[in-house]
Amino acid sequence: MGGVVRRWYRHRRRSFLGLAIIRSITRPLTLAVEVADRVASGDLSGQITVQSKDEMGHLLSALQRMQQSLVKTVTSVRTNAQGVASAVSKTSTLRLHQSTTAHSPCACVHR
């Protein structure tokens, strides 16, 4: 009877070890997929926490750098777009002012 119990115990221990290995792979991989999906949908606000230095940690670290780079790019594009909009607005105002003054009678002609 002792042999049966030992085999059962070894089998259970291997099962738990296998389950732990599977979870150590699937949890970070699931997190990486969630991060990639979030970034793909345009949400760059989420935090990516890297807790390991293995391959999954390297993958999450790369996703973290990608997200940070995209945030910088989007910020730069937004800033440049605001600058262009401001310049266009000033140009339009200047043209409107020039157009208005060009059509108004000159004060020196009325003297």
C-alpha cells in the first residue's frame, strides 16, 4: 500500500509542478497580449509592470518601451498639430485684416 501512496504523491507533485510551469508562462503571456490589444486599440495610458527577467520579462519590457515610444510620438504629433493650427489661425486673421484695410477708404484721400 505504501508504494501506491508514494506513486500517487509523486504524480501529484509532478502535476503541481507542471501546473506551476504552465502558469508561469501563460500569465505573463496573457498580460502581454492584453497590453498589445490595449495599445492596438489606441489606449496608451496603461502601466506595464515587468516582474521577471526571463523571456516573458523581456517581452513585457519591449512592450513597455514600445508604449513609451508611442506616447512620445503621439505627444510630438499633437504638439506639432497645435502649432500648425495656431499658425493657420494667425495667417487667416492677418489676411482678413489685410483684406479689410485694403478695401476701406484711405484717410489721406479725404483731405
